[in-house]
Amino acid sequence: MNFGLFPLAVIQSILLTLGQVTLKFGLMRMEPFGWTRSFWISVFANWQFALSGICFGAASLLWMYILKHYPLSSSYPLVSLSYVFGLLAAMVFFQEEVDFYEWLGVSLIVLGCFIIAN
């Protein structure tokens, strides 16, 4: 297995997480959904919403590169690193509390990624 996969998977997972975080911030600023002019202005004038699209697009392009150059059986499980980064982002950006079982689950994900990467 090529050891370049793990750093690429980490970057791709961070991009996915940044996309989710900026999407949540963007949605928090939007008006409630409706077919009104003010709603659509709140969508298109929302830089966090736009940034989430850029992050998701970059993550998708990197994912295409990963899929082209590495086995799917090794690559796909490493996408679960985004759950780890998502949990950390929830704590940092949204002050969410994480319980023991969530930490346990994240620890198992990290262990699984370590096993797959080696």
C-alpha cells in the first residue's frame, strides 16, 4: 500500500468537515425556507454557504484523485476520519458536549483507520 493515501485522506476529511461547519454557520444565518425574494437573497448573499460549496467541491476533486490512484478498499474506510474531525469541530465551533460513548466510537474509528493505513 502506498503511504501517501493517509495524508490525502486526512486533507479530504478536513475539507469535508470544513464544508459541514461552514454549511451549518451559513444555514444559521439564512431565513426560514420559502419561495420569497428575501429567502433567496439570504442564500446568495451568504458567504458561509458559498464557502461550504467550495470546501465540498475541493473535497470531491481530491476524492476523485484518491479513487483514481488508490484501491477503494483502502480509501473508502479512511473517509470515516471526517467523523473524527466533525466531532472535534462540533466541540470547538458549536460548544457541543461529547459523552464517553462518542469518544469511544471516535477512538474505534481512529484505530480502524490506523489498522487500514498500515
